[in-house]
Amino acid sequence: MGYRYFICDVFTDEKFSGNQLAVFPEAQGLSEWQMQHIAKEFNFSETTFVFPSEFGHTRKVRIYTPNTEVPFAGHPNIGTAFALAQSGEFGNIGQGLQVVFEEKAGLVPVKIQRKPTGDIWCELSAPEPLSIGASVSISLVASVLSLDELEILTSIHPPQVASVGLPFLFVEISSVTSLLKAQIDVGKLEFLVAKAGVSYIHLYCRNVENFDIKARMFAPLDGVFEDPATGSANCALIGLLSQYGSPDNSNENWTISQGAEIGRPSVLYGRTQKQDGKVIGVWIGGNSVLVSEGILKI
């Protein structure tokens, strides 16, 4: 039996950059074992499998890294919406439409628009409110990142766990030089996981070149040593920064660079809304491009 798939690059408007994604638009009949092995075979950061809705929304979507299933991720939602729209699954986009994906983290609304250039733009709304978790000692984080403790900033927040559907440890780095030289010590990362309960580490600097944020994300224990563009992480990050640093009753826009260090430059566009001292909305969006399509024989 054959299963159709698309490969697209997400958070970019150029092929061979951004974050790669494989999308299976009609995954009915695939077992969890098969989906996990297919994701391992493609070996992208994530692969998505699309099913008919179970609860009356647009589609059900399951997301796999090479090693595990995850409840939510950013570029898989953006890329899946793009691939389905590009292939005509949603009919005429017209002035734009919104789809809702059913995922383990909850419902993920995605707005789809066609730009005057013909490009398809997608923006997701986080499936969960911002939650802020445990902080981690600077000394432990520095040892995991192979950095000096002075290269980690804590003026806005300490190394901190936060989530809008998938938890990450966020660490602000003092300079681009330090950001670029960071290297994950996997043995010490396992110790950090035991302490903090999270294995995804998102590093960032603020106000670099023409970007509000320059970021890197590491998840080696999930088979993703470094991710070119992490929508779920950057969604939580801008929520965290807005919670701690944005004026009350404000709407902010964020432009984020990721992936250039591994030859996959990506640009993510975020929005946050803060009201009565609390972040009440977080969105992340960007362009995607179709690279190829084919049939996987099972």
C-alpha cells in the first residue's frame, strides 16, 4: 500500500532553508509503530500524520520526532497547514481561512492566507496558555552548554522552564559569540533532565542585527541535535519575555532568527498580547515552500 507525502521547508520563502517537514495528508491505517519508524526514516526534526477529525474540527494531526511522539510543535503545524492548503485540501483560500487541528496538547488554530505574491502564509495560535515552570541553577546550565556562568544572563529571568504546549528550558546568552560556541554535553543534559524534567534547551540573544531574537534549540535526546526553526519554543519564549518585560495591555510583534548556524536560515514572526498583567495570547507564523512529493510504500 502507498501513502502520499509532501516535503516542505518551513519558516522560509526559499527551498533548502528553514525547517524540513514531511507531511502525510491521509495517514489512516498507519500504526503508531509505523509512524515512528517513518519519522525515523525521514529523520527530519518532525514528521506529521493527518487523520480525519474526531471532534468536529478540521483534521487530527499527530507529530513525531525521529525518537518519539510530541503533543505539539510549531513548524509541523505551520507546514501541515501549508501542505494541505497548497494541495487544495481546503478548497479556495480566497481572502484567508482558519483551520483547527486536534492534537495531544489540545486544539491548534492556524490562519492561512495567500499573499499577493502567491505565497501561502500560516500563523498558529498556541494551544495552551503560557505556563512558567521551574528555574535551573546557572552552574548546571553552564556546564550542560559548555559555557562560563558569566555568559548566561538573568536580568529578565533565570534559566527557566516555560510552555504553551511543549516545555522548554529557556536560557538568555550574553553575546552572539557565546551563543555560537555553545555545545551540549549530553551526559550532563541527562542530569539536567532528572532535575528539571525537560530535555529541550532553547538559547537566545536579544536585539541582534535586524532581529528581536536570535535563537538556537537543542534536543539531542529526542534525535534532534539542533533544530533549524522551533515554533513551539519561540512561541513560549516570546510569551515569557512579554510576561516579564512588556508593558501591560500591550500588543507586541517579534522577529526571530534561527538555524543559520547549521545552514538552514529561518525567520519566524511572533505576536503577543498582554492584558491585566497576564499574557493572554501568543502566535507564531511564517512562510513555507513545497520541495517535493511522493509515495511511501508500506
